[in-house]
Amino acid sequence: MKKVFLILFLPFLISSCVEPELEFTIPDDQLVKLLYDIQVAEAALQTVHSSVKDSVVAIYYDQIYELHGVDQTILMENIEILKKSPVKSNKIYKKVLEYHKEAKEEKK
């Protein structure tokens, strides 16, 4: 009886331990540039301390969405994937840092 139980439920146990492969809804290189621009905008917003901050946030994000051809829904879908997959998140944010270094070098 124990063997039958193991044979029947072993596939379920194994499959529940495996993290499903989540895919971004936009190409990795586009996501890297999108996240970089968001980080730049968030850094710039740190200096805004007035009643217009919400308006400035909306303007920045609208420009970012337009520049990258995405909307808030697409951004949030990809952020959810980053939250659920630490390995992918680490890989993407390493690329964001590399992109930042390259952008800094180009400005010199």
C-alpha cells in the first residue's frame, strides 16, 4: 500500500517543488533599459519636495512608458515576474548595473 501511495503521489510532490519557468512579456534588453530609466526617474524625484510631486511622477512615468512602448500593465506584469523569480531578478538587475556603467562611460 505504501508503494502504491508513493508511486501515485511522487510526481505531485516533485512537480510542486519545481519553480515554474516565468517569461518576461518584453525582451530582456528592453526590460533592462526600462528599469534603468525608472531608476533614473526615481533618483530625480528624490529632489522634488513640493505639492507637485505627484504630477511630476505621472509625467516622468508617462514619458518612460511612451519611450519604451509599454504601459503600466506591462511594467507591473514584469515586476511580478521579477518578484517571483529571484534568479531572473538578479540576472536582470546585473544587466541594469552594466547598462548604467556603459551609459556613464558614454557621457565622459
